[in-house]
Amino acid sequence: MKKQLALFTVTMMVLMGCSQNTKQDATSTKEMSKDIQPTQHLFANTHEAVCYSGFRTGQHPDRGEGAVNPSAEETLEDLNLLKEHLGTSLIRLYDCGENSQLVLQTIKDNNLNIKVLLGVWLKAELSAHETCSWLAEPIPDSILKYNKAVNLMEISKGIELANQYQDIIVGISVGNEALVEWNDHKVDTDTIISYVQGVQANIVQPVTVADNYLWWAENGSKLAEVVDFVSVHIYPVWEGKNIEEAMSYTRQNFQQVQDSLPNSNIVITEAGWTSIASEFGDRASEENQKRYYQEIMDWSEANNITTFFFEAFDEDWKGNPDNMMGAEKHWGLFNVDRTPKQVVNAMSIVE
């Protein structure tokens, strides 16, 4: 009864809110990279984390006609690969759906030493057709209204899971790139603030919102006062940088956010380098991915910054189905068939 009351309470709070508007020299790298002041506090006591989604060839999340999810056995295989080869103790999930619930249950059933930053996926409540390049026309009001109801159910599920798996879930991220103008699932900042406050009132874990570093630097001051920590995404390769520029640009991006939000603890919830990309030419390679991973993790360790590398495994369901060389399919540290890329082969087994 108490849980039902809590879920009802947060729903009402939300509704009221919505009505308002090759490895370099490690020593020299770390000395060079101790440039963040003040020193950050680690999230979940680790600097090294990974974004995880386990969809294999032929599998995909629900795209309107139902999902094809990984099995429990496949999920356990993935988590064991991450533990064995990377020593992973912290992963990020993006929603509260059936697949994410399976990941949580698999961790619990097998007593795995893995903690989770759980995502609450938010669908569009505003139509960004004028600023999102792949929205050809406005999203109908009826769809936006439906999405709001779905978002409230997702929030309630996130609260339920956070309380059910308190020993596994160490934080909740409310929304993923839902604030930037260029995405197709935009939600108003004040609405997200109300969502965050509703979740905070019903769980003990910290609550954050994940979005592009530039949005946080330019627009994030109001939201930063509400969240328990700020979550930023940094992708130098998407912004035309080559591997020689990548780490200095990453540091600049992070510093922009810190300069704008000096009182906030900041976590990098996405940073990565794709190994194949028709969009990026020879800037995309396993060699460059390995270098970027090693450099950003050295820097993160030196500065006590938790960094989630994007991502654990390639996902060939993503992006243009007619372009198998597209960047979206090749961010993984492992190939879609679970064979390791150079970055994994170069790493020492931690446990």
C-alpha cells in the first residue's frame, strides 16, 4: 500500500509539474591531464564504467511492432565478458523496460558484483521538427499526449525498480538527450525538473539527467540546482576531431561544463570512439578507439571522474539498415558477435 501511495504521489507531482511550464606514455598522460579543479567525487566509487545494451544480430528494442530481446543466458554471457575482460563493476542501462529488468534480475540471481545506473527513457513531449533533421513533419498533439502518459508510467517503473534493487541500482538518470534541440524526443526543461523531483522524493539513490555537454554548459544552471549530479555526453569524433585532438577537446568540453556549473559534481555518462564509420572515414578505427579509451580513462582516473564508455557491444540494429558501415552500429568495445576489439585485447584482466 505504501508503494502504491508513493507511486500515486509522484504521478500527481509530475502531472502538476507538467502543467507548468596504441597507448601513450601513461605517466606523461596523467601528469598532463590533472587539469580539473576542484577534484571531482567518483560516482559508485569507480572511474571506469561502460554503457550496456545487449541486443545481438536479429534482436532489437520495441520499434512499434514489439521487441526481440536477448535471453537470460545471453545476458549473463555479456555480463561475464565485461567482468572477465574489463573488470567492469558499473554499467549504464537506458530504460526500465523488459530487457533492463532482465539485466537487473540476472545480476541478482548470479550474485554479480555489478552496479547499475538505471535510465528512465522519455519520449517526445514537444515536437522538435523545426530543429531535428530527421523529423520531416510535426509530431501530432495526440502522440505527444500519449507519450506523456507513457513517460509517467516509465517514471513509476523506475521508482519501483530502484526500490526493488536497492543493492544494485546506484542511481537513476531521468531522460537521455531529451533536452537538446537536435533530437526527436524533446521534453521541456521545467517538466524534466518536476520529473526529477518526483523521483527524488520516492527513492534513496541519487538522480541525474544525461545530455550533451554543450547543453549543460549553455542551458543547464536551473536543472543543475535540482539533480544530485550532472551527467554529460562528449563525442569529439562527432564534432570532426581526429584522434590527436580528441583528448584535449574532451578536456575542453568537460571544463566548459565545470566553468558554467562550478558547484556541481559531473559524471561523463557517454564518451566513445567508433571503430567503423562511413561518416568518419579513417578517423574511425580500432586503433583510434583503443587510444581514446586508454587516454580518457587515464585522465578520468587522475581527476576522479567517473566515465561511462559508449559502449560495451556493437549493435547492428541501430542506424540506417541499408548502411552496415554506419557509425551507430560500431561503438562497441566488442563486436556484435562478442569477439573483442583491439582495446579489449590490450587490457589486463582485472578480476
